[in-house]
Amino acid sequence: MWGSYCEGVIDKRMPYRQAHLDNLKALHESGQLLSIGPTQDVTKVFAVYAAVDEDSVRQLVEADPYWQNGIWTDYEVHEWFQVY
């Protein structure tokens, strides 16, 4: 998943940050999230989810507090095949 952050993300994310991190931790521990993080300039987010299809990934993204509260403003899902 590639997504975008809202303007002023550093300040705007604060009320939702702990819930977002708790959600990510739970997804990672359950094996549904392999990796996630922002670009260095904190304008984009990149994540690798383990899911059976695109709809499943969209459900995970849209359940995140950052999506629900406008911190992530858009996203694209690209199916990926691991070679190594």
C-alpha cells in the first residue's frame, strides 16, 4: 500500500497516534502486517500487508485510526509477489 498524509501531519496525528500504533502492533503480531512506515519527508506511507486479496487490504487500511480521522488522505493497493 502506498498512501499520502494530510498537511501538517506531525501535529494533526497526535490525538490518534497511540490508537494507530496499537492497531499496527496487533496487525503485525497477527501476521497481517509485515512492514509499514513513512517516507523521510512524512508525505507518504508505505506498507506491506499479508492478505488474500485487495479487498482485505482495503478493510485493514480503512479500519486504521489514521484513515478514519483523515491523517491518511488517499491510498493505492498494489499486489506484490515476493521473489526473495
